[in-house]
Amino acid sequence: MSRFLPNAGQERAIEAHLDVPTRVMAGAGTGKTEVISRRFVHLLQEEALRPDQILVLTFSEHGAAEMRARIFRAVAEAGLGFGRLDLAGTWISTFNSFGARLLKEYGLLAGIDPDTPLATEIDLLELERGAMERFLEAGFREAYSNPEDPFAGDYPWEDGGPLALASDLIGQLRNQAVWPEGFLEEIETSAQSHGAYRALAPLVGWLYRESLAELVRRGQLDYDRQIMGAVALLERQPGVRAWAQDLFQAILVDEYQDTNYAQERLLDALSAGNRANVTVVGDPRQAIYGWREARVENIAHFSVKSRGVFEAPLTENYRSRPPILKVANRAIEGYQFGDPPEFEAGKVLTPGDEHADFEGAVVSLQAAPGREAEAWAVTDWIRRLRAQGLAYRDIVILIRARTYLQAYLEALEAAGRDPLRAFGRRRLLQPARGAGRRAPPGHLPRPLGRPLAGQDAPEPGCWPDPGRGREPGPGQTSGGSALGNAP
């Protein structure tokens, strides 16, 4: 049995009052998942809630599974008398899974057959393509082919035309839980609507309605409509909204910085007035899903939508040693989000007690002009580490995407290091399909785009020429590794 001893910041977050909206600004490695699980126990123990009265929402299925396991373990350790069956119906899920569960419960009101499978990406592409074909067959292309149209340059047909732009706009609307009618009304009433968008509005509305109508005819849900449908159900059905607000006496939201507008609307519909029963946990400096319409403003403006917010920031890091935290703090020190103070650069991560006195290798940060130059710098760095006696199995390359792996393999092989022969026997990762090469055994490749992380490089060197095809000779300094002299 593990024994969790919260620090002062964690204890403040765990024991926050139920009737006050709470924001937990949790930096990386500060124990936020454990804090949420212990807050769950606190609500059972001190607020006398049942497990099914606490709604826990997070961003990914993996995160939801981990959260569920942590909460079940924490409840068992607390000895509150709740067994497996008592916890079986606990609402711990992603926003999408919650929406799907709600729509299944109220399928008739939502107009959705709960037994119909979720529409796949291929299904949605087929629906969209069918709607576009019907648009062209109806002769509507002429409406967007007038050479006198002042906005024709914004959607040339050779680049996909207005159909491609309309498709992108529909994707954005789905992520905001905006239906065709709402979009058209906003375009008509907003004086700030861009002329091109105003011109495209009829097309967007037509394609959007056609796609949704076909989904309704099939009785299917798609990924976006899991949330859109749940939002519509709660906003348009007072009885369902009253049931949800009566059931969920407490709502805990993880990774709040990655929520989008649709998820924010869902939270508004579920929570009591002023979000008094809501606890959000997140870190704006870890917001990475802007490409999916995630809005870091949700966590930044939480205090605006929820008056009297209780702040419980977490800054004590238990995952990394001081040299790593020093780099992390330097990387985010220029990130100024404004009020409240929890967003200011002064709120740096500090090491937990077990790492506070650590004195070891220094981390260095270097930037490369391009991917190939970075790969060559890593190759030189590995050569220097090997020359000093470090084994290949002790060297790790971290790559952000598997598609970047090819540049590293080519640099390593051109330098005379065939990773399949020199780097060990076991293969941990394969490159993207079609790359035709295996990853260096014993490595977890990931270039950090900027920066590279090495050890103890007091002075940056010069980046190698990405076009060269062989390893520099002994003692060569021109074009050496930007990571300096590694230990």
C-alpha cells in the first residue's frame, strides 16, 4: 500500500471547498493526477458524496484509464467501504465518451439510435464527398466561378476552390459545437464578418446541413457530434439538464488547457451556477492542441466566467532533477500570459525534496537551422560520447514524430554507423510506413525541433554541413557538434 503525503500546495487543492470554483495551475510533474484522485476521495469522505455524484473529465482515453486506476486505488486505500460494484458506474471519462454515454441514455430525445456504430473517418469523407458532388450536380459551381467576384482570389478552384475552404470551416464549426443555423445567423448579424466568409456562408451552410442530414438518415454519430449532440441535448432539454446538474455534485476537469469551445459549452451546461462545483486542473504552458481548436483561453479566463475562484497552484516538481527544471524554467520564462499571477513567468518549477540537493550533469539547449543539420549534430554528439567510453545503450535520441526518423538514420549511416549493426540487437521503434528502415535499436528517437538536449555544453559550436557524407576526422573542429564537448 502506497502512502501519499501531499505537500502544502497539493493539500490546498485537495481540500478546496466544494461550493467554490477551483483552479489548479499544475506545472509539469507536480502530481496533478494524484491530486485529482485524492480530491475525489476527499469529496467522498468530507462532503459525503457518492462515487456516481462526481464527474471526472479528461482529454484522452489513455488519460481517462490512468485516472480511473488512480482513483480506484486511492478509494481502496482510504478504506471508505466502497467496493468494485460501487465504483463500476463512476463517471470517469473523456469528454467524447461522456457525450456518447449521455446520448445513449437519452437517444430518443437526441434523435439518435444508441445501437448504431460510430461513423468512421472514412464514413465522414464519403458523406462530405457526396454532399460536394450534389453541390456540383445542382449547378451551384457557377455561383463561385464569376471572374468579377471580388473574393474569387480567396478560393481559386485550382487549390480546391471554395469547397476545400468550406470543408475546413465546417471542421472548425464542429469543434465549437456550432450548428449550421447558428453559423448562418452569426454571419448575418456580425458586422465584423470578413467578406469572403460572408460570400462562402451559403455554401458552408448547404454542405454542413447536407452532411448532418445524411448522418441523421443513417442514425449515426460522428466523433464531433458526440459533444455537439450532448451540448444540444443539455441546452435544449431542461429536464435532462436538471437531471445532470442534480446528479453531478462535483465536476473535476483534467488537462483543461486543451479543451475547445464545444467542451467549454458542455461544462457550462453541466455545472451549477457560477461553476461553483467545478475544479479545473491544467497548465497553459503545456497547451499543445491548438490545431484542434483547443483554447488556452478557457483556463486563462476561468476566473472571469467563475467569480470568486479559489487558486491552488502546484509548482513542486517530483519528476525531474534540478538541471532539467532549470532548462524548463528558462524555456518558459518569456511566456507572459498576463493575470492572474499563476500565469506569470515567476511561477517556476521547483524540485521536490528527493531531488533538491542533486548535483550532476548539466543540460544544454541548442537550436539548428534545419532537420538535417540537427541530425548531423546528433551524429557528432554520439561520436564524442562514444570516444569518451559511453556505450550506445546509454544514449537516447527523442524524436517528436516518426516521420523525422529518416533524417537521423541517413546521417548515422552516412557517418559510417549502421545502427542495425552498431547499436544493439533489439528494435524498439519502426519509422513511418514506407520509410524502408528500422530505427536504431535501443533508442527512443525524438528531435525536439528546437532544442537538442545534451550534456555539459558550455559553449555552442558550429552546426555541421547537412550535405556532407562522411564522419569528420579526429580532431576536426570545423562543423563540429553544436552540443559542444559532451562528457
